[in-house]
Amino acid sequence: MTTSPEQKFDKGTIPSVSIDGVKIRTLRETQKLTQLYIASVVGVTTDTISRWENNRYPTIKRDNAEKLAGALDVPLDEIIRAGEPEEEVEPVPVEQPVMEPARRPGWLLPLLLVLLSAIGGLGAFFLLQDVPPATTRFLPRNAVPGSIIPVQLKISRNVSGNKGLIVKEQLPAGWKLVQASPAPSGPAAAEEVKWLIPAGEGTVTISYTVRAPDRPTTNIPDHFSGRVGFPDGGITRSVTTEGDTAITINGCHWADVNCDGKIDDNEIMPAYYLTDDMKGLGLNWKTIEAIWNAKGYTWNGEKREFVME
């Protein structure tokens, strides 16, 4: 065996893409999606989404870009900056000896070909199967007693697009459904609400409002849960709804995301888009706007009202 050192590169490179922040913002606002919703789907903060939209980070990891495109329900090419190819993080050179190739048995190549063929056939089989639906819930973190709270579900239907879905939401004890679009399938039984979603392709949005229990404030969160059922052969399978699950009745308005006693400029726009998207479902925009225009607010538990500063 002979060894002579030469430069070889480690294959562990991290692919990245150059994104178009203006196009991303336009797509999000056109679909009336909040930065909070996009951030929850991608798995980053709202500050990161804001920086992407303002081209503060023009190049991001490809896997984040793919999640971002999925949240916006567009192909990846739609948000990549025109005329700029994908980039890769520069690999670190590693010194390795060059070794003479070992002699392989004559039967090894035919065996490898058979195995590759079998793996390829198995992969094609799974690709032909229906992809389970993916559902994400947007839920505010805070609420005041007896207030009306917005909730949204974003449902990506399966690839085949030829089967309906059963959506079920389990509300915490004491929470009551106010209104929903589309309307639920039948009256809500106790804290469970159901929808039948027809067959089709693309993303479906369910918007609904609920009233919080009129009880003293606490630091203990209430939890929402849900599942989406889909036919698979002769049975109905289900997947758990992802996204936000916890909300606390703590005396903070639902649009006051960080519960600091005011609605700032970063919080007012997501609240505006969500309220406009859920128009007619009982949300009070005038109160949100009044808190935004004030220096701050407090919740008067005795009078059941917001007091502006």
C-alpha cells in the first residue's frame, strides 16, 4: 500500500439559499398570515421572520427555506432571489492519505445492483402512498377572564387530494365556542368541536373564536388539543394537531404577546391581519386599537374592563 497526502474535503457541508425578503412579506400579507404563525411553522422567532423579510439575513439554511416555502404554500423557487444560485458553506479541508483500492470479490457488484434495485422499488412504493395531513394551530398566549379569543388551524391536505378529513378540537374545561368559519359540523358537544373538510388540494384554514371562562386570573395555563382523521384503506387514522396548545388567563390582552401591559408596533400588525381575516367572528378591534394608542393598560378584575394609561 502506498500513501501520499492530498487535500480532500469533508462532505458535511450545509446548503443555503438566497431568499427574497420582499417577496416573502408580500406572499405572507396577501394570504393574511401573521409573522407569529410563520415563525411557529418554521420553528424560529418572529424577530427572525422580520429580519428575513427585511433582507437582514439574505442567505439562510435550505431546510429553513423549505419550511418557509411550505408555510407560505408556495414552491421553494418562489421565494429564492432571482438570478442567484444556491450557495454552500465553505467546507473545511481535511488531510487524508490516498490508499490503493482493495480488490473486491466478483460477486459483490451484482449483489449491490440487486440491493439497490430492491431499495428503489421500496422507495417508489412509499412515494405512491398518501401523505398524512399536517395541521398547525395558532393560539394566543394570554387572555383576560370572559374575553373572546381567536384560534386558527392551518391544514395541509394529503398529496392525493381525493379524500376528506375529520378535524376535531378539544377545548379546555370552561371554554366555549363562539363562532367559526367554516361552520362546525353539527353543534359543539361539551368542549369538543368537529369539522368535515371536503376532498381537495392545498391548505385549508379553519378560524374560530372561543370565550374564556369568567374566573380569577392565574399563572396556570389551559391546554387545547386536537386531531385530524383521514381514511387509510378500510379504517380511519388520525394525526395530532401541532403548534400552540397553551393559553393563560392572566389579565393580559390576547394581542399583548409578551404580556408587558401594552400593544406595541410589532404586535399591532399581526393582530390587525388576524382580526381582519376573522371579521364577523366576534373579535373587538376597537379595544386593540385603543390599547395600541395608549401608553399602556391594566385589567380591572372587579369592573371587567381595560383601564388605559
